Amino acid sequence: MAYLYDCHVHTSETSWCGMISAAEMVRLYAQAGYTGIVITDHYFQQYFESLPQKLWEEKIAVFLEGYRAAYAEGQARGLEVLLGVELRFHNRIEDYLVYGITPEFLVDHPRLYEHTVESFFEFSRNHNLLVVQAHPFRPGQAPARPAYLDGVEVYNGNPRHNSSNHLALDFARRYNLIQISGSDAHQLTDVGVGGIYLDRRVSSSQEFAAYLRENPVPTRKTTETAAVGM
Ligand SMILES: [Zn+2]
Ligand SMILES: [Zn+2]
């Protein structure tokens, strides 16, 4: 029995580029037979500075609107909805998927984008977070030094970008990094093309991170394997 999770999903409530509401996303993933999804909305400096709210806690409440709506719908439909972020640091254009967080953590640790990838990795050790670089070989982006990563998104399903997934897979294998697969779902055609198979159900972002530490190379769902019915 395998439990399919998508590691990289956006909501239109929170991500400017998202085209599908959280509740609709959950409905689509439940229909597609997934056990769970991780909501990884974009977390970056310009987003938070654009919000009219003054207090950080209020800004995070706005940021979490997509996750909270997805979670509520997930409860109704039996889909596990976990919290992650797709984090971009102030000084770079690469993106990092972060797992092992809670809403309270995001309130208590403001402006994570002020870190660099190096300082964030050290910070992540003290908070038991998992740091996974998203699509590191997209044009204009570059992989971080492997010493500052737990893992790599070796399959990114977004069809509107050339992510050179084969290079990401080579990189992860060479440096023994955790390998994940995500749809990077923003719109209908993206839904359910990626994901990983777990051998048990997990119900929180921390459990998800712990699972990946124990199982660094989970079986991946990609469009290729999806075509043969895996
Ligand atoms: Zn996006
Ligand atoms: Zn994304």
C-alpha cells in the first residue's frame, strides 16, 4: 500500500501566480487519488512588504489563507494537507521548499527571507526543518552548495518552465541528497503530475520531514511513470 503525496502545490489565495483556489485544489487532488499535498506558497520579501498589514502576525495570517482553506477542505474530503513554504532569500532568485514548519513557527520567526541559504541552513538545524532546493537548474538559477541542502526537487512538473530535471537528479545522486518530486501546481494542467509514494500516512509537516530523512529516495511519481499507470 503506497500513499501518494505532492510535495509542491500552490493556492490562488496566497500565491500571485496561483490560478486554482485551495478548496478546488484539494478537490482535484482527492479525485486524483492522492493521500496528501504540501501547500508551498511563495514566501518572499516583496510579497510581505506589499501587504498592508503592519504586524508580522497579521501578515502571516494573510499568507496562511491558502493553507488554512486547503486544510479545512482536506478535513472534509479526507486529504492530508501539510504546511510548507517555497522560500526565496532576499539576495538571490533561487527557491527552497521548506518542510517541518507550523503556523506558530512562521509567526514566531519573522522574515525568513532575510537569511541567506548558508545562514538558513544553520538555522534549520536548530529548528528541525528540511531544506530542499526547488528546480535548481532552471535558466538563471543555480544549485546551492550541497552542504547547505537536505534535498533537491529532482522532478518539477511545471510545464511552463524548463527545469532540466535530469540535471537535478544527477546533482542529488552525486551528493547523496534527498530526492523529491512535485507538480509545482498552479493551474489545472499541472495537477497531479508529480509526487512521492510513502509507505505510511503522515499527517503533519514535521512527520513528512522526518519520513524523508529516513527515506531519502522515495519512489517518485512523474509524468513518465504516470503514463504507465504507476
Ligand atoms: Zn508560482
Ligand atoms: Zn512553486
